[in-house]
Amino acid sequence: MADKKDAVQMEQLWTNARLATMADDGLGLIENGVVAANAGRIVYAGPAESAPAVAATITDCQGRLVTPGLIDCHTHLVHGGNRANEWAMRLEGATYEEIARAGGGIVSTMRATREASKADLVASALPRLDALIAEGVTTIEIKSGYGLSTEDELKMLRAARALADHRAVRVEPTFLGAHALPPEYQGDSDAYIDLVCGEMIPAAAPLANAVDAFCEGIGFSPAQCARVIEAAKAHGLSIKLHAEQLSALHGSALAARHGALSADHLEHATEDDVRAMAAADTVAVLLPGAYYFMRETKLPPVDAMRRHGTRIALATDNNPGTSPTTSLLLMLNMGATLFGLTIIEALRGVTVNAAAALGLGAEVGTIEPGKACDLAIWNVSEPAELVYHIGFNPLHQRIKDGQ
Ligand code: DI6
Ligand code: FE
């Protein structure tokens, strides 16, 4: 009688891999590892000795490092236009807040986004998405937040979802209606929050997985963000929050109290904020591209995060105002050089912890049986090399759902 292992014919095997599975606490390194997949799901990941030997397709990784497909868990990838000219003004001395108050900033991207059709938004986002895909990204979060009207916010969410029809990538859309005050509500931010909670969130609920808000002096108050969070929860949506980027309003602790998946930015977070996040397992999403591009000097409290056991993720925050980067590999390097993350922290930040920041911990982020077979195969053997290079892309091959 055939042994069970032979009876279940594997579809795919990747052999001779240096696996960084990200399982457990570290990198989960397995020398001479094998990954087996059926129907796009991992069925085995471990040493060659106990691995299935027969499969329809066998790929010899020739000793290459294999990580989970990378996850960019915070982006504003869909947006109209760019703000290179505003940046030029900043180089001449204007501050981000001054430009925002003068009708530039987020509102100028709002105008360009409102003018764009859904097809225009997809077309302008595709080259940015391709840059991320070329670095091994298999899952990406994309926020709305530049439409700021019900119709234009829905258009952004639909454009985000449509990207997954054009490329083999998992897109997690997040509704960020409370990103900035649109000009038609100037002077009455509470009325805009009424619209966000009463009309936009119910309309966006079928298109989004999570709701985010910009909790900041130039954004919305903690009380307004709490209203957005309540409305999101009433519609069964997960919570994320932009918090503590420019000032300490303690939005991160507010988010944690509401069981948020993540609080993001966090340069100004306090020890109490970080403790609250750890207690709720709210992931700290650090965005070194925005810190760098804004020439910030206040570092996020990484040591406090370590002490309290707050999980840390890293993302591009790709957006036209504060982080015009499409390189998650560069964020690995900046997370280490600017924020002092270790190699393990940086790499877990774009895999397992980024998955947790999206509520996808059971689906992606590690190389373990039961998860989607999303892999990045690298022309390096040492994990540190993925963090060390600046502007060099060693991707050999990217696998999404076994393909
Ligand atoms: N924080 C950011 O860094 C971006 N949004 C946010 O809430 C900036 C968005 C922009 O300037 O267009
Ligand atoms: Fe952001």
C-alpha cells in the first residue's frame, strides 16, 4: 500500500533553500530547506530530510535565501498627481504645516485625485505597484483619503481593489476618509466627521477591510477619531490610526483601547502609549521614509517598544507629500540606520508583523503550512544583506499563491 506522503502528489517543491520562515521569534532559519505547496498553499516547510521528494514541479533554489513574500502594510499608493513642486518649496524653507494651511498639502492631492477617473488612478498607481512587486512584495495595504467626498473615496477604494485584477498581488484596502478636511467643510470639522461616520463608512464598508484616521493637530482630534473608530466597529471593520507623527495626542493609546490592528508613525508616542499598544497587541507601524523625507529628528521610542513587547512593523507610507518612496527594501535599511532596528526586527517588520498589522496573521507573513505560498527568493544567502544594501535589489524570483 502506498504511503500517505506518496499518495498526496505535491504540485510544487522548492528545494535547496536557505529558509527564513519568520516562524516563532527570530528569523526561523532552516538550512537546506524545502517548501512544498498544493493549490497555492504551503503544505510543508522544513528540512530536506523529512520533506516530500516528488512533485509535479521542482525548483532548485541553489542555496538562495527564501523569505515570505514581503508585505507593505501602510501605503497611499492610489493618488492623483504628485507634489514635487511643494517639496521644492520646502527645500526653500516653507514647512509642511505652512503649505498645508495655505491650501497645499493633502488638499492639493485631493484636487488631483478628484479630477482623475478610476482608470486614471489605476494607471498612475501601476508603476508604483510594479516597483514594489519587483522587490518581492506580495501583499500591500492601500488607503483612500485623497477623495474626501463619498463618491471620490469610493472611487479610490475601487481603484485600489482593481489593482489586484492587473497584477498578482493581495490588496488590502483601508478607508481613510478622515485624512484631511475638504475645503467645502472648512471651519466645521465636526460636520465632516458626521459625513464620514454617517455616510462614508456605511458606503465604504463593502469595499474596505479597515478604517484609518489622521489623529493630529493638522488632522482630526482624538475625540473625532474616536467617533470614526466607533462607526468603523459598528460596520465590522478593523481599526488603524495615524498617530503621534507630529505631536503627542495619544491617538495610539486610543487606538489600542479600541483593539486596533495598528497605530502608525509614532515618533512622539510616550511610554504609556507603547504600553497600551503592547497590552492590546496593536502593532507599531514605523515609517522611516516619512521621518527621513520630513527631516524629522524625534525618534520613535523603539527601546520602550522592546521593553513592553510592542510588535514593530515597517512600511513605505508611499504618498506624494511625505514619503514618495516605492522601496520597501530601502525602508529596511532606514529602519535599521535611522531607528536602530536589528536585522531580525527589520525583517519581521515587513513579514510577520506587517501581516499582523493587516489582520492577516493566519494567512501570510511566515513560511508555514496552511499559509498562502507567497515567497521571495533572493540572490543572497545572508538575511543581513537584505537590510544592508542601499538602493540595490537582489530579488531573484517572487512567488504569489504558488505562482
Ligand atoms: N500622514 C502622512 O505622512 C501622510 N498622511 C498622513 O496622514 C501625508 C499625506 C500627504 O501629505 O499627502
Ligand atoms: Fe500614511
